[in-house]
Amino acid sequence: MLGAVVALAAFLLVWKIGSYPIGPSIYEGLTGLTVLKVLEGDPGKISQVWEKPIRNQPGSATGVGSGSETPFLVYPTALLVKFFPGGDGYTVLRAVPILCGVLSVGLLGLLLRRLFNRRVALLGASLLAVSPWSLFYTRLASDLSLTVFFALLCFYLFAAVDRPDNPIGYIVLGGLASLATYLYAPARIVFPVIAAAMLLRILGERGYRRSHYQYLILLAAVFAAGLYLQGGNLMTYFRQNVPGTFYFWRMRPGAVPGELLRQSLRDVWRQFIDLPPYSKVVVYERGPYFDPVSRAAFCVGLVWAVGRIRRPGYRFLLLWLAAGVAPMILTFSHFRRALLFNPVFASLAAVGIDDSLQLLTAWTGRWKKFLAGGLAAGLLLPAAYLNLSNYFGWYARAAADPGHPLVRREAGRRKIIELMADYRVFTNLYSPEYGWIETVEYEQRRRGLSGRVKLVPGDQARCDFASCPPPCALYLDYRLSLKD
């Protein structure tokens, strides 16, 4: 059954991948540029990709300067681009994140099977597969999906090697966890969660203490050695990558700690736990959308986990939950930084469904399995319907509306690409958040038309166009006119 859920995830992640989301993002333009420069053998860019952990990377005003420069995304994507250079230029860029998304569904199932049972594994994997937030960030050419996959791989490896007489397993785990510095910053919660889970068991379980205390030391030593070999250390592990823009692990200068904490906790409650009418707005990589069914199941699962906190599996989920939302709480409720909340949300929701149904059907005897399974399906199906209609339904409605902002932005971007084939284009379409600069530059480079588009303010664009020898074109902000 888990294989069927993974197959469903694969189908959902590739279905209409060229249409939804509408238009590429700034991250995809950055990723494409990095990939092309690596394929061209640009020594500066290659060095920049590999030295990411030990370098404060330059960022733009939106703070995304290093999100596309992990070698674990760039090099597999470069290989695909080399062998599949045609198409729309973005589907192939999204292949590695999509693969990571599919594998993440399977890994979560395997992890929950080890921590709990097959029923929880199937429920958790199913909820992750249909999560609209997961669908969005997995269908982007960025390191977001790769970060989730990395965390789940580390957690599954921990669950698999957590036994006596297994030093090799802890050596591999420590080395792997140290590579979190190459990924989106929330990946750095992985080692603290694993270390805290081991430490709590060492302090509370005598048998575990005797057989595992030395492995915690070994894990920490290999982890520190991995950071050292990258040119970092324990002091730099939680350092921000983009100075002046990202505040992953410290407050913005001038922030009031008490007010920041109250605001963040209030936003956590509203976005993750409260049950307002289900949102029918844009599914965005910064927006954590969850349906009311799985939200209610998550709340129940949270109660079960707190009540059974002495059991290692439940305690591990609670540690993961606290660490998963920490980057968001510390950084003004920027929900994307709670990226690793998504799989633990699915896990606790699965626990809530399974533990409750096992209790409610305990009196049914030999019919318990069938009754509990039917009730679980009765909860999963409406959750899946709400989630998928929220993601695909919203995009379908938006794509059918020529006046929708996303459709108009994409029409403008496509018009620039069409014009630059025959003209030198002057335009003021250069909003960084919409990816104008990065995606247009990527299109120029991959088509061998570098320098064809000049992005300048509107008045300057008109002046430059007037003084440009033909052939040239002027294309101004879509809010003025799509005909300019």
C-alpha cells in the first residue's frame, strides 16, 4: 500500500507540471543560471557552489541569494539539462525537486513504520502526498524539497541505526547530518533533534544509557569533524547565509522579544491549529495550507503524543515539532522557515487518526481491522479532496482568468522572451519577487541571446529605446498595457 501512495505522489507532482504553478519563480531563474554557468565551466560559480557552508553568500533585498547553490541540487540538474536541453526550460529544472518529493513520501512512511506501525505509516505518507503546501514547494526548482528529503533521510537513518553494536551507522549519520549547511537553513535542526532524542533516552532509560551513551559521543564527534572538513565549526552551524536579510536564528535588531514571541505563537496557532474556513486563495511556498480534517487530526495527535511522551516515538515527534517551528518563531512568522513542520504535521495527524480509531473500535473484535480501516479512509478521502481541489482547483481557475495577476505576469514574461528572439528589448518589468530579472536572464543565456534585454525604469526604457538603432522593442509594465 505504501508503494501505491508513493505512486500517487509521483503522479500528483508531475501532473500539469508545465502549467502549475503559473510561471517560474525567482528561485527557478537563479537555479537555471547556476546550472548553465556550471555546465559552461565557470570556475567562479563552481567554487561558489561548493564553498557554500563557509561563506556568507550575497543576497538580494528578498534574501534568496544562496537558495539555488547547493551542489546536491545543481549537479544532478546540470546532468539532466545536458541530456535533455529542449522543452520549456523549467520542467527539467524541476525534476530533482520532484524526485525528492516523491522519495520524501516514501521515507516518511518508512520512518513512521519504524516509530509506530504500518497503519500510521500509510496515513502519514498519504497526508504528505496530498498536502498543497508540499505540492507547491516540491514543484519548484529550488532546494526546499531537497531540504525536506534530507531531513527525512537523516531521521529515517537514525531510526534504522538506533541499536547497540552499530558504530558504523552513527558515523554515517553524523557525517550526513553535517551536510545540512549545504541546504536551506531549517535543515540545521536535524542534528539537534537527533542528539536531543538520544540524550533524553540516555537520561531516562537505564538499558539505553549503557548501550548508547558512547554512540552519542561518536555521533557528535563525527558531526563536528564533518563541519570542520567543510571549513566551519559548531559556532558557525547556525549562522545566517545572507547577511542583513535572513534572520533564521536571531532576532532582527531592534525587535522586542516579548512581542515577537507573542506574535509568532499567535501566528502558529492561527495557521497550524485553528480551524477557520478552508482557504481558497493562492497556494504559495510561504503559505502553509492544511485542510480542516487533517488539522483536527493533528490536534488530536498532539494530545496523544503529549499523553504518551514517555514512549520514544511520540517524544521524537514532539521534539521534531518544536524544532520545526523554531526557525519561524525566531524570524517574524515567515512560514517557509517552518518547512520541516509539514511532514511532522502529517505524522501527528496520522497518529491522531490511528490511535483514536484503535480506541474507538477496540470493542468490535475481529471486525476491528475492517472498521478502523473504513473510518480512516472516510477521513483521508475528504482531506485529499479538499487539499487537491485547493491546489489544482485554484490554479485551474486562475489560469482561465486572463486578468488574474499571475496570468498577466506570465504573459508579460513570455512576451519579453518572444520579442528578444528578433529585437533588443527595453522594459521596466524587473520586480525581483516575481522573478523577472532572473528568469529573463536565464532565458537569454539558454537561448544564446545574452544582452538582448535591458531592464531599466520606465522613463529610461523609453529614452534608451528612442536612441537604439533598429531592430529594438519597448515593452512596459503590464499594469500600463500589455500592448506596449
